[in-house]
Amino acid sequence: MPELTRALRVGPQSAGAEPGPAAYGRGGAEPTVTDANVVLGYLPPSLLGGEMSLDAAAATAAVAKVADAMGLETRRAAAGIVDIVNENMFGALRLVSVQQGYDPREFALVAFGGAGPLHANALGRLLGSWPVIIPPSPGVLCAYGDATTWVRNESARTFIRRFSETSNEEVERLLAELATEAAATLDGDGVGHDQQSVLYQVDVRYHGQGFEVPVDVDLERFRDGGLEHVGEAFDAEHTRLFTFALDTEHELVNLRAVVQGRATRVRAEEVPAGGPDPAAAATGTTTIWVEDGERQATVYDRALLQAGNRVRGPAVVTEMDSTTLILPGHAGEVDRYGNLLLRPAPAEGS
């Protein structure tokens, strides 16, 4: 909180791994988002399957610094911290959706990381993106993806030419050269040509424009339609992004080839089937602060949830590597692969 304005801000500073949030009990004293989640009751008393205990008193003392400076009750200050970080993430999501010409209401939202599922329900509500998907083991999803993704390499070349200053043959030849360059690295890694696929892309702008837009190129269609087809694709993408196209000559800026091998084939595990009632997975209740008041939330062990179970909020779903918060007026349904799908839900009996 800056001394000059006394306005509540979150980040960009971080407590880091050492000493970490005050709740970790490693000497941290400054309030963090994790501490705010502890104060609000969103995090259980211990993490990592019970290997790491959280110090709720230390978290409360850290957040109290903000609360006292603002003249607020500690939990209201903690709620303000969480609201601000949610708005910050909402702004980042708008950069990759609305500002790229996509309506987030037409997409699902996937939450991952140890803390992502704590904020996912609120972000889905801000964006209007449903369902919010909490995959199994969200805390290690990045590592899982890294272990199962395909090997890829990219070669690119700056090639600033108006369409009238080059030819279909020249562009195709250069794209082929870039593909050969990119494939050489995969060859060296032992990825055979029969396991490789190539994606082509060109960056295009209107002549005199200050920025360019990437356009995917299908080589077979390029051989039929050439640069004229590329120009039409650019006009369509420009219209989608900015609602208009110009009657101005097109200009190439960059050429690019991406060569990738086959992804590791992994079969998703299915979870046992059950009915809508998740009571068998309930481990107790906890008091949380949500919507400016205390609410009793049911705590569930995610490992015990079955396909078809429907978890109504307010609820806290715990697992070894993450914690999911389900807000009042929402529910999470477990699909056959153990994904937790959060959506708005009417009150029971309505």
C-alpha cells in the first residue's frame, strides 16, 4: 500500500519461495494473496497431503497490516486483496480474448497451478466463460503437458515485400527452405521425417501499416490460390480483429515454418461412476468469508469424487497439489475423466 495514495494494490512484488507468504511459517511477514486466501478460509489448514501446515495466525497478522491502514475488518481487507488479484487476472485474460477479437463467453476457461482453481470460479463469473474446467492434478498440469507434448522447432525469416514485388514461386521456395532448416534440428534429435509435420505462417500487413497479422498458410491451397488467397485470408482476419478491411496493397513482413513431431500418446484415466450426490467424498465443513459474510462450506476430498457427482457451492475441494473454491450459486460436476466442470447453478428448490 503506497504511503502517498494509501490505495490497495496487489503486486507486482512477490514474497518468492523464501521466505514466502506469512502462512508458510518461514519468516515472511508481508501480506500476500495466499495469506488473504487463508484468512478467508479458502485454503485448508495443511497442504501437500498434510506435509505442510499453514499458520493462520501469521497470515491474519500480515493481512491485518492492510486492514488497519484502511480501517477495515481483517476479512474484508483480505476479500479486497482477492478481488483485486481477480481483476488483474481478468485484465490479462481480456488481452488474449476480447482484445484479440474473441468473445470469452464462447469459450471454456481452464484453471491450473496450485492456486489457479482458488480463483477460477470468480474469473469464470467475470468473463462469462463456462464451464470453468479444473483438470485432475492441476498443480502439475504444466509438467504433465511438458512431458507429453510434441518436439517442435521453428525457423523464420524477415521478408518485407509488397505482393507485387514478389511471386508465388519465390514465397513457396522460401517457405520450403525454412521448413528444411527447422526439420534439421528434429532430425538431429532422432525424430524421423515420417513423424514430422510442417505448419507454415506468414505475417502480413497493409502497405504502410505499423503492425502485422499472422496468417496460416496451407501449402496445397497456396499452390492453387497463391498470394491472392493469402490476401483474402488476411482481410478476413483483419475484419475479425478490427471490424474492417482496407482497399490497400498487402505486404509480407515475415515468413515462418514450424516443424513438429508426433505428440506422446497418453490415454486419460477414467474415474469410477457415481450418482449426483457427492456426500461420500465430504470430509467436513469450514467457515469461509464470501459475498461480504460468513458461510458454511462443505469440504470434499477430490480423490473420493466420482463421475456424475455434483458439488454445490459454497464448497472447498482439496487435493494434494491444489484447492478449488466453488462459490455460492455455482456447482461443479465431475466428468468421466475426473475433470471438475464449474457452472452457475440455481438454488435448490428454485
